Amino acid sequence: MAEQPQAGTAPRAVLHDIRYSRWSGSLRPRSSAVASFVASSVRRPLGLRRSAGSKVWPFLLLAVAYLPSLAVVAVPLLVPQVTLQPTQLISYATLLATNSVVLLAFVATAIPSMLTRDRRDRVLSLYFATAVSWVEYLVGTALAALSLLAIIVLGPLLVLFVGSIATADDPGRWVADNIGDLPRIVLAAAVVVLFHTVLGLLVGSLTSRRVFAVGGYLAVVLVAPVVTVLLSTVLSDDWPLALDPASGPVRLAGSIVDRAVSGPGALAWVVWTVVVVGGSAVVAARYSRGSDA
Amino acid sequence: MSAVVELTGVSKWFGDTVALSDVSFALGAGVTGLLGHNGAGKSTALSLLAGFSRPSQGSVRVLGVDPHTDAGVNRGLGVVSDGEGTWAHASARSQVEFLARQRGVRDPRGAARQALARVGLAEAADRRVGGYSKGMRQRVKLAQALVHDPQVLLLDEPLNGLDPAQRRADVDLVAALGAEGRTVLVSSHVLAEVERMADRVLVVVNGRLVAEGEPAGIRDLLVDRPRTLRLDGTRVAELAGLLLAEGLVVAVRTDPDGRGVVVETPRAAGLADAVPALARRAGATLRRVEPVGEDLESTFAHLVRAARGAGR
Amino acid sequence: MCVRVSIETAGPPGLECVQVSKTFGSVRALDRLSVAFTAPATGLLGANGAGKSTLLRTALGLSRPDSGQLRVLGLDAVAQRREVRRRVGYMPEHPCLPADLSAQDVCVQLARMRGLGRRDAVRRTSEVLFAVGLEEERRRPVGSYSLGMQQRTKLAQALVHGPDLVLLDEPTSGLDPAGREEMLTIVRRLSADLGIRVIASSHVLEDIERTCDEVVVLRAGTLAAQRPVLVEQQLTGPVDVLVSGDVGEFARALEPLLAPLGVRLAPTASGDIGLDRSSDAALDVVRDLAAERGVGLLHLVPAARGLEDVVVDAMGVHGG
């Protein structure tokens, strides 16, 4: 029979059990779980929370992507003799075009590996059995890819826009005049980002070897321009140029954001839609029949 | 007469990592088990014996020659190593025949057929190995090692991936190979199976040889090993009390699963002699008298603890 | 013929199959399988190709059955997939961890993907990694781990979200004797102390014997046997006895004393004296004879038919 402590005296010692035990806490909604997956999928290609070495290449590409717009904003700010607006020094369409090489490089290094890495690690059976459904997995990966590419594409454009506000003589009036540009910038960026996200994920879903996926993507974006240029010279016509995945979306985007630039035409839109919709369908089909691991 | 397989003063290091340190042993006909933790040096020892690498110090002799320099040793040496050793696209039969031809077997087809039958792959021999289960692939490796009727066999985890029926069959096969006069060295982590296959064992800890010989003999040499005995039946608690009073046991524990009592003694023989009379005195019916921890697994664990000395 | 003797626990079965079939091309992996896993810890056995992996994959939702009903913890494995996912843990046999992340990262990430909040995930990860024995190494990349540490990490991620059922595929694969010992102890604790249902698939019978209460043996996609690991010792079954000194002489003296009780003696393969039946009276005769003659009793064990025999028979003949 346990002794009762005297009233008013505290127990002399207490033991706390820290052994692993069952857990029955409450769960967050699925959106929160998928959001954490998106966050970690965005961090990994950028090398965040990992070794310094893994940050070199992605941050180098980021630097190259932001350099033109930062430079163009800095010049009028720092050099009072220059009275031109940043957007007169370089237009959004031109910026998109100059950054297209960096974009392709970034997609190649970051996007297909988001899918091939999980296949190679054989972690999909764990995910689908105990963590997320294939829909949540693909949606999460796609959101992460879109975010990453938005940083590379939309970011510099926004720097240009915001920088122009800063360098304008009358910021308030400049904003009122040019606010209509903002939705066009976002739409243009979306056109490019969606296209390359789907293309990158498509090649990533078709193989589990990163080398092949990246190679496939590079083959498409490097070979197609050559082929389409050849075709258009042979046929003495412009329309094959619309089929080029490397420049097509960028030119589409350029035509949206800058009405003075002529677009590549309806054919380019068709190509864009086919790739985005068809590619998504293929990726979904690859993953819907369960884990491959 | 020199032994069939002999290591003399062998040390092997990779840069600053010592894999084996001053190891010497000699093997003759029969099956010998090679025991040790992961990273203790077992795979290194097998690799040296197979001739895949050279010792940093000391000498290795298999069938009288240095296996690393003398390629002829392969005629008398069969090896099953860890990892893949089979090609996915060829059938088992063709792979085993190929190896038979390479080793200069006179009748490659017949030898292959026999080897495949011996490992239990006779029916499936003509299917692509790529379609095999892990256990069957393991058996193809074994057939490849047997096809040229070698005098010496080096088997690294040969039961890996095999289901219980296959394991039992292959344990018997390895024991039979030793009984035929071959010199077999087999390495495995499932010590209960090693006990059934091998008459002798070599125990490697941290790159050094800490014990060799028959498992029972090694066990008996371990001096500060507590001997434990399980007693079950009626009135065993009273019996345990008597044993304690007579000073025959130093500790008594009741079994939490309700299966009697477990007693600990420094003198197992004296205890066995005293149990019947004391049981009669206590009126205890003995339904179970069973030494605990006499198996190879307990011996091995104790060896490693003893070898470590002060560590954890 | 199928032997069914099972151990029950409260609540729905951990896994229940009703006429489940699954075909891959021309191979019938599961053939109208009906079985209920009700014991706290069940071992799943069978030859390669008998349907074990297909059963596990179907239960985990990685494959859909062609027909039949599959219930995990009372939930439909297909229709209530999301709920099942929350309550089940899985330790695959194959390497499944990203090499560049640490054990801590892996567990936290998986915990969050399963719905734990950030603080809960971090705290649970810390507890579970300590429980499986990963200390400072938990912050190093998994790629630098030994096999034993990788296995522990796999087990930790299976437990981090507090599942009600864990499916372990070859948990001791590649582990050395010390590692096996630790893993088996942890697994036993899961069902014995923590009340987590365990289904373990393994080829090493000894592992199953030490951790499970019941075994289920599959053959050709159907249930071949289901029985407890430990059969209740019958008080009248055969018994093996070994004495010190001259065993033969003792046996000769014993024989006439046991004949009136209907017990016959025969030598066993390992040199023991085998009693074909026994009773308390017979055992007392053995004891008293040994006491009178001053002979030591080295061992006396019921010679029940081993689990291995039952399982191997149930598995049928498979290439040897």
C-alpha cells in the first residue's frame, strides 16, 4: 500500500518516461502536407540546407538571370546623367529573349531531376503507400517546378518593373500609366514557365536516369531550333519557326507583353497547347498506375 | 602435408583502414564457417583467398599456389561472391556452360546439367536469368561455382534471398559438399544455419582472428561465460530455492512468459548432477531442463564482448 | 490442406483478404486468397513467387487487386486509401532512402507529408531516431551510413507518424548478428509493448520465431498454413532426454520402468533418449532413476514438431 505524503509536502522525486510511444496527435489538412512537400522540392534543386557545393551552380544561374535587369535598373539610379527609364533601355520582350538561355540551362539542371531523383532513390513506393497519393505528388512537384521557374523568369521582369518605379521622375504617375503592364508580364511569364515546366517534367517522367532525361530535354531545345531554321529556309517560309520549343514560347510571351512585337502566330499557340496539355496527360498517365519502384 | 587453404601472417590495408591484421589459419577438407560483424574483414579475407586482391603483408596459398598470380588456381576453386554475378539476358544453362568451358571442363554440357540439378534448378535452367527471383539467381551463382567440380569453395552469404525451403536444401547441400572431401569456407550472418553446415568456425573481429575451432570447443574455452539453465514443470520455484540454498546456482529468475525459471551457475556439470535428486526432494516434476545460450549465436556475442574488453 | 489455428486480438484484423485475386500477364500472383491477420505480430512466409510481395503491395495500395476485397485495419484498401495511408507504416526491403538527405531530414519530411505539423514532426523524429538507436549519425547524409544504420532509418520512418500497423519486408536483411539481435528486439517491442500490429515478411524462420506470434504461409497465391509460432506444449507429447555418463546404460535401465506406463524409448538422431509419449508420472520416473543412480540430467526437452518442418511442408516442393 503506497504511503500518502503528508499534506503540504511535495514528492521527493519524479521520473519522466521519454521512451518512444504511440502518437495520437491531430493531423494537419492535406493542403498543409502537400505544401511542405512543395517547399522541400523547391529547396533541393537550389541546394538550400545542404552543402555549399550544391548551391554553386543554381545560384550562378540565378545571378546571370538577374544581372541584366539589375544592371539596367542600377544605371539610371546611380548615374544621374542617364535619364532613360530602365524599360527604355531594355524592353520586357528583349529581357525574356536574353534570359532564354539561362532558363533552358536552369530547366535542364533542375526540373527533370525532380522526378528522376525519386525514381532512382526508389522512394515512390514509400510515398504512395504511406504519405501522399500520386495526384498530390505530381501536383506538388509541378507547383515546385513552376515556383522555381517563376523565380528565374518572372523575377527579373518584376525587378525591371519595380526598378522603373524607383527611377521614375514621378513614380505615382508612372505606376498609373504602366499598371496595365503588370498582368501582361505575369501572363507572359506564365506562358514560358508552364511550357518548360511541363516539358522538363515530361522528360523526367519517361526515364529514371537523370542523364537521359536531361539529355532528352537538351536534345529537344538545341536540335529543334536548327531543324526549324533549316526547314524555314528550305521552304522559304516562316511557319516552321513557330514549332521551335526553345524560342516559340518566349516569342509568344514577348508578343503578349509588348504589343509592338509581332508574334509567331497561331501555330505557335497550337504547339504550346499541345505540349502543355499533352505533356501533362503523359506525365499523369506514367504515374497513375501506381509506383514504379 | 600442407593445408589446402592457408593464410600466414596476412595483413591488408586500404590507405589508413586496416581490413585484416596478422591473420593466420589453415583449412582442410570439410566445411568451415567464417563469422564476424559487417566490416570485420570477412569479405576481405574471401577476396584474398579468391585471388581478387593481394595481401599487403603475409602470404596466401590455395591448393599450394598464390591465387592472385596463378590463374590456374581457378580450375580447382569455386567462388560465390556477394552482389550480382549473373547476366540477365542469358539462360542459366548457357551461363553455367560458359563457365564450364572457361574452366576447361571436359564435358561442359553434362557438367552444367549436373551442377544445375544439384542446386535444384533443373527445370528452370533454360529461362532467362533476368526473370528469376533473387533466390534462384543466387543458386545460379552456386551452380557456376560447382560446375568444374572444384576442390575448394568460397561462399559469401550463399543463402541470401533464398526462401525457407531453399535454405534448408542448400544448408544440406553445403554440408554434403564438405562431407565429399572438399574444402568449403562459408560466410553467413545467420549463425543457426552456420551451425548446421559447418563443423568448425573462424571468428574475425576488427580485422583479427579471435577464435577458431569447433563451436562447442570455443564455447567451453570462454571462462567467464555464465551458464544458464531453464527449468519448467511443477514446483520449479521450490527446486530453484533449493539449488540456491545449496550454493549450486548464483542467480534465479522467473521467466516473464510464464515458462518456468531460469537459473545461472558457474559450474554447469555440478548443477546437472544435482538437479534430479533435488527435484525429487522438492517434489518437482521436470517437464523441461534446457541449457540456454549454448548456441553459436550466444558464443559469438560473448566472444565479441570479450574481445572488445572495456568498450561498449 | 490448410491448418488454421489463430490468435485473436481486439479490434479489426490488421489485414483481411476475402477472395483476393491478382494476375500479372499470365502469372496468377494471388488466387482467391482469403486470410485474416489477427495476431499482434504475424510472420508472412512463402517461396519466392508465392505471392508475398504482391500481397504486401496490394495491401499498401501500390497495386490494385483484380477481384476480391482487401481490408486494412477494417478500412477498404482501395476506397479508403487516404485513411489507410495515415495509419500504416512500411519498411521496404530495397534501398529506398535519398542518399543526400540525413536520417533526420528524411523522417521529418515524411512525417510532414503524412500530415504532422512542423513541431510535431521534429519532436517525433527525435524520439523515434533515439528509439532505433541513431545518435550523432542522424545528421549525416544517408549515403554515408552502414547497412545497419540504413535499416534503422527505414524502420524509423515507418514509425514516425505513429501507425497502427507496420509492414516490414525482410527487416534483418544484410545485418550482422549484433544488428539482427537489435532489430529483432525492437520489432518484438513494437507489438509486445507498444501495441502496434506487425506483419513481417522474412525468409529467415528464426527471425519470425523470435518476433511473431503467428505465421501465415502462402503458396501459389493461396493460403497454405496459418498457425501460432509456439504451439501449446502438450503435456503428453514426445520428449528428448540426455543424461551424463553412459546414455545407453541409462536407457536400458529406464525402459522396463516406463513400459507399464505405455511409453516406448528410441534413440534420436542427436544421441538423446527419445520418449515417444510422456506424462508427469513418466517424467517423475526419469527424474527418480537419475537421482538414484547419481546421474546428471543434461537436458530434457519436449520434442514438438518444429516450426520449420510445418512451414517447409506448407510451402510445397520448390526446386529442391
